[in-house]
Amino acid sequence: MSKMKYFHSIRLKVFSTPEDDEEIIKKAFLGLIPFDLAKEKVECKTQTVSGFTERKIKIFEISLSKQRHTDAFFEFLMSKLNDGQKKLLFRQKESRLDDNINFFIRLDKEKLLNSEYFITDYGNCFHIRLSIAAFPARKDAALKIINDIFLKS
């Protein structure tokens, strides 16, 4: 019997500003993925945009859509969060879930650069969007899956 599918996809994104050390940001970003991207044929996309006052900002983005990738990433992330961080996500589950049943997690960028996985609600962070595989695609069904996920981890 196959494992239940919790996520349709997971998208990770981080911004690297001119003040950041781009290589350090990229290394930390790639460190969020617990498998070999090249071997698994998953691309880390890089885009350069102009921010306020024409500042060049790099955006690194990874999209995971295969179940083995989404499961591996989520298990890895949960293994890095302490119980207090997991409880915080669980308590905030309704505010982190949008109308399209995407669940949002932000990891503090400065702390993650020091290998500390810490949930934040704003600011300079690594963005994670989990598209919940709920049927029907409604918030109440998605919340049941989120309950299931966090009660198991």
C-alpha cells in the first residue's frame, strides 16, 4: 500500500540582496533539499530583478512536485524543527493556510545561515509554500491533513 500524498507541490524561494553574500545564501538554500538535485532532475532557478532604487536582487527558487521529493523535503524540514517550532506551526495552522489551500512557512534567513531552523512571520526569510493535497480542495479538508501531518511528526 502506498503512502498517503500530503502535498501536490512544494515551492521554496529566497531573495539575495546586494548586502547578502550570494554564495552563502545559495548554499543555505540548496541545503534545505535533502537529496541531489541534479540526480533527481530538479532545477534551482535563478532570476535577477530590480528592486527599489534599481538594486539588483537575485531570487532562487526550487519547485518540487514528485511525491518522493515532497515527502523527503517535508520529513527533512520536520527533523530540523524543534518541538516548540512544530507546535507554533500547528497553533497557527489556520492563519498559514490560504484560500487556495497553500500552507506557508517562513524560516528566518539569518538564523538559517547559522544552521538554526526558526519560524518567522515576516522579514528576511526563506519562503516555503506547501500545496496541500486535499480532496475536496477546501480549507476544512486541508486542515484535516495538516492535523494528520503534525500529529504524526
